[in-house]
Amino acid sequence: MTTRNIFLILALILTPLVVYNIFIQHNLNINIILFLLLVIGWYDYFQIRYSILRDYPVIGHIRYILRDISPELHQYFVESNTNGTPFSKNIINLVNKRADDNEEFHPFGTEKDLYAKNYTYLGHAMFPVKKMEVTPRVVVGSTECKQPYSASLLNISAMSFGALSENAILALNKGAFLGGFYHNTGEGSLSEAHQKHGGDIVLQIGTGNFGFRNEDGTLNEDAFKEKSNLAQVKMIELKLSQGAKPGHGGVLPAKKNTQEIAKIRMVQAHTDVYSPPSNPSYNSYESMVKFIGRLRELSSCKPVGFKLSIGIKEDFITLMKTSIDKGILPDFITVDAAEGGTGAAPIEYSNNIGLRGEEALLFVNETLSALKIRDKIKIIYAGKIISGVTMYKAFCRGADICNSARGFMFSLGCIQALKCHTNTCPTGVATQNKELQEGLVPKQKSKRVEAYHRNTVDSFLEILAATGVNDIKDLTLDKLKHV
Ligand SMILES: Cc1cc2nc3c(=O)[nH]c(=O)nc-3n(C[C@H](O)[C@H](O)[C@H](O)COP(=O)(O)O)c2cc1C
Ligand code: SF4
């Protein structure tokens, strides 16, 4: 039984007793303390702003009290504000402030060690330019594409319904709708939760073809055709690999594979669901490229691209040369960083396999330029994009569009408890437990998703102006200064 339900039972028993003791018997003593705790508890139970307090009435406040005094505790006992991993407290606080539309000023000066090795900075201009009034968008879709898509500079990276809860998907999609950016489904396919609010969708096909699969795991063309032709679906992304677990595929633990999720994925409920390391629909460069062409035909020529983490560089070069030979180029390539996130992955893969994001992005940009196809393909980048500065750096290294997964998770209320694979996520973000999900109220969190996006893009545009740049196209490597 969850803490929320335990509170409900206790409160239903204690409230009439305490009220009777105080107001009829005029017996204050302990009753007055119980009364105050009950008032706080009932308030926590019904409020929709804080997930933790809804799921843990009264005792949830301990977390907030600890958080409030953590700078003091921190100073003496634990890590600094800047060296927490994967994301530091300063960064998580920044997302929370942006998601709450709060001021985000930091007092007293930087806590970062500016004298650390490999320090990179951006050069501000002597005469900063005016901040752009209209936020630019990026059109994806080559000549082959009959339904080009105009994308935001920052979007929600792939995270499946399965890895994330239904309420998280509802909040993300509504946020995307409110802010005019896209929401990538991840490999778990398209659910009703993705469609309820009408936010733009990038439909991902994972190596397991979940949602559009035949019994043998290959692509079920009819099912794919039906979903990819929905008006809400703007682009198609074939996932070749993911930075946190390249060459591994993935697993949806049985605990999270509910009846509903199994139906959407076209798999058996309550079993561990493995996605294979590679899609069984192809087994060579040529057949992979033809598969991309087939996806384009089936989706009535919407933009089609693929996502990968760079491993053996020659493999990527061969893939692109085959694409050129066959005359089937992807409309976009999403580069995922080895330091990228996941719902669940073997730690050896996350720690050791795949190229780091910065180098991977540079490599893909340079390869496409060397092959003279850079102008035909948009590069999307995902890898710890969380702020205006991280966007700026990614554009300098060759990205046209940025995706963020964990940034948007923080905007949903994620506290980096690192339990995403256990189905016990305390904030309702990464759990299929309906009771824990009650803490995450989509209506309220969608506003945070939208605000986080808006304020982050705004911060990027401000930094652009501060560095004297009028056009994102002018962001090149020389804008990143090294000491
Ligand atoms: C909970 C979670 C689930 C994810 N699921 C998918 C997925 O289904 N497909 C995929 O291509 N990437 C998936 N990813 C990877 C992200 O889309 C993204 O590429 C990666 O986390 C890097 O972005 P970040 O640093 O902003 O988190 C997932 C990441 C997280 C954190
Ligand atoms: S709060 Fe913890 S378990 Fe939940 S999504 Fe965030 S990191 Fe994962």
C-alpha cells in the first residue's frame, strides 16, 4: 500500500476523532498537534502542484525541508553544487526555476572551476546585437519529402510510454502542443496519451518495431502505414542505436509492461520485453537504406530519418555512401551522445561503449560535409542539452535542432532519484504504478514543460545576441573558445 493510501485511511479515522476531542470535549493537548498535521496532510493530498506531497502527504515535507537546508549540509558533508552526476544540483535547480517561470539569478559569482582542464567559454561581443524577436524554426525534409516539417530549435527527445508513465506522456505532449515543439514517442510507439492533446509527434521505430510488428518481429507495414499517416505525426525516426546502450537494444521490465502498454507495443503483457540490438527488417547497409526508402513511401513522404550513437566511424561512412549510391538520403540524422540517458541499461554499456556526444556530433557534421550532402540532411542532437548554453555549443558543433530527454524529465518533477527501471519512481515520471502517478498532474506539469522550453530557447537567443551573432547559421566551431 502506498503512503498516500495509508495517509487516507489514517486521516479518515483520526479527523472525526480529533475534531470531536477539540471542539466537543475541548481537550487540546496532543489533539491540536494532530489537528495541524491533518490539515497539512489533507492539503497535500488534494493539491496538484507538488507530486512528492501528493504521494507522501505530511512526510513529503521532510524532503523540501532537507532541500532547503541542503546548501548548508552540502557545504560540510556532501558533493558540491556543481559536481553532482549525471546532472548537478545547480542544473536541476535551473530547470526547475525555468519550468516555474521564476527568476533564475545566481548570487555571488560562479561555483564552477574556470581553471579546470579543457575549459571552454563563449566570447561575448564588444557590441552585442539585438535579440531576435521571432524565434527561428528549422524546416526538415529534402526534395524526396512531400510533407516537410517546420521544427522548433528544442524538442522532447525519444522516451517511450513504458519507460515513462501515462501522466508523464500526457503532460509532455500537452506541453509540446502549448509551446509548438515536437514530442518523440520513443520506441514504445504511439498511445492514446500521445494523441489526446495533439502536440506534434515524431514517430520512432525501435529495433523491436514495437507498435507495428509481425509475429517474427519484422515491420508490419499496414500497422505502420496507419499510424505514420496520422496528421499529428510529423516525422518518422528509425532508431539504430541509443547512446546509453548502443549495440544492446533494450529491455522493458515485466513490472512496467502492463496490459495497456503490451497492447500498444503488440507484445505479451507482464513479460520482460527485449528489443534486439538491430532491427530484423534489414541485415545489410543496402537493405537498411531501402528500408528507410520504404518507410518514406509508407508514410506518404513525410520526413524520415534515423537516430544513432556513433560507434565504428567507418560503419557510418559506409552507410552514408550506400545512401548516396542508392539515391535514398535520410531527411535527418539524430546523433545521440554516449553520455545520453535511458530508462534502463547495463552499466557497462553506458560507461564504455559509444562515442561521446561532442565528438560524435562533429564527426557526423564533417562526414556529411565531406560527402557533399550536408545541405540535404538536418542534424538533430541529443546529449545533455539542458540550457541555452548547451544548445549554443551544439549548434556550433553542427546541430540544426536540439532534443532534450532528461531536461524535460526535470520539468515534469524528476528529482534524479535514479530508480527509473524499478517502477518505484517517487515523482510518478517513470513508473506504471497508478498510485504513484497520482502525484504527477498532467494539467499542471504541462505548463512547466512549456515554460521550461520557452525560457530555455529564450536564454539561447539572449546568449546568441550577447555573442554578437545575428543568424544561427553563423554558429561555427570558432565561436567556442578554449584556453
Ligand atoms: C527514460 C528515458 C527513456 C528513453 N527512451 C528512449 C527511446 O525509447 N528511444 C530512444 O531513441 N532514446 C531513448 N532515450 C534516450 C533519449 O531520447 C536521449 O537520446 C538521451 O537521453 C540523451 O538526451 P538527454 O541527455 O537530454 O537525456 C531515453 C532516455 C531516457 C532518459
Ligand atoms: S525521479 Fe528518479 S526514478 Fe523518477 S524519473 Fe527521475 S530519476 Fe527516474
